[in-house]
Amino acid sequence: MSNMVVRILTALVLGPVVLAGIYLGGWFLLMITLLISVVSVWEFFMMAKVKSISPNFVAGLLLSVLFPVSFFAIDFPVSPAGLVVLSVFVISLAELFRDKANPVLNIGFTVFGSAYIGIGIGSFLGIRHMIPGEGADTPLAWLLLAVVFGIWMCDSFAYFGGKLLGRKKLFPRVSPNKTWEGALSGFVASLITVYLFSTLTPMEDLHLTLTEIVFLGIIPGLFGQLGDLTESLFKRDTGVKDSSHLIPGHGGMFDRFDSLILVAPIVFSYLKFIVFKG
């Protein structure tokens, strides 16, 4: 069975679970995001072994839970930014008692990995519950679906566009197979996808302007691809092909959600501080 067939079959199994979580929201989506966050952080830390770095698994995995929860629980005592500051000092103190080589690298890898992934996945949850009291089948659910489908369509069209039209390499130092033609195909696909969601689904009840819709399409189309390149940079530095072999045809959890991890905080910030300001 070809790798492409395996990828498609796996997506057909896992995709509906993620989509159902977005649609329903609440505790169901929280459980899904916690699973993604914890497993992705674990994979990121395992990649560090190649570099002789020993991240603090206990602290990092705890943070991979706390970051998403801080976006979900309205009365959570510490903000995500506060968790980052707190983690720097607590993990630094903990390193005193671990007796491991490369303590500065251990601290940096632990704080960065748990914050980068935890805040990325937590923001995804935060978008869904940005308006308190919103249940299943709400405009925000459809907006989040638009973002997710924008990422998926961008990824698909970038792949096939690169295969069919690709000539000029995009970023050969990091990912030698990606092309400018593929990147542009994915970018356009993301714009069209988000626009169609804004006009054909209950997302239109948010009454977004055309400019706001265009920006929501640009973010997955641009930063989704940058998120993929960023993870490729991490993997190239640590000398691994995939973050793990957990998901057949897709690699690891971090591989599958690398684009979303960068896209979600940007969409969250855009909605919170610009679109829904006040």
C-alpha cells in the first residue's frame, strides 16, 4: 500500500474526530487538545536526545496540560504569559537538582518546547471559546473549521501544486522539496476556502468584513506553511525524519499539527485584539 493511500485512510479516521471536537467544543475539544499537546511535547523532547539534551519531561508535560487549560478555564489563576515567566524560574531551579549535562540547553528546550506547542494548541481551544457560553454549532465553531480546512487545503494544494508546477525551490536549506509554485497554490487555496466558509456556513453570522475574511484566509495560507517549515528546521537540526511514527503515513502528532501550532496563536490574537476588540 502506497504512503499516499495510508495518509488518506488515516485522515479519514482521525479527521472526523477532530472536526467533531471543533463542532461540539467544551470538554470534548479540551480532551482532544490536551492529547495533541501532551503527545507533541513528548515527541519534541524525544528529538532532543539526538543533541545530548535532557529536557525536564515532568515539568514540560505538566506545562503541556496547563497551557491549554489556561485558555479553556475562565477563572484559571495564571495567564499563558504568566505561565511562561513562571516556568522559566521554576524549571531553572529544578535543574539544580537534576545533575544533567548541558543545564542551560535543558532549561531552554523544556521552556521553549512546552510553550511553543502548549500555547499553539491552547490558542486553538481559546478561539473556539472566545465568546463565553457558546455551545455546539455556533459561528465560532464554523470559523475554527474554516481555519482548519484552510490549513488542510493549503497543505494539499501546496503538495500537488508543487508536484505539477513546481520549478523554483522555496527554502532548500530547510525543506528541499517545497517550491514557490506549490506555496502560492496553497496560499490561494486557503483564501478561497476561508471565503467560502464565510459565505456558505453559519460563520456569516459573525458579520465579518471582507478585509477581516481576507486576513483570516491569509493567516493559514502564509503562517501554516511557515509552521511546517519551522518544524522541518527543528527536525533537520536534530537529524530526524519524523517526530515519531505514531500516526501511519503522517509521522507523529507534532508533524500532523505543526502548521496549526503556529497559525492558532496568530488567529487568536487577531480575533481577540482586532476583530472582537471590546
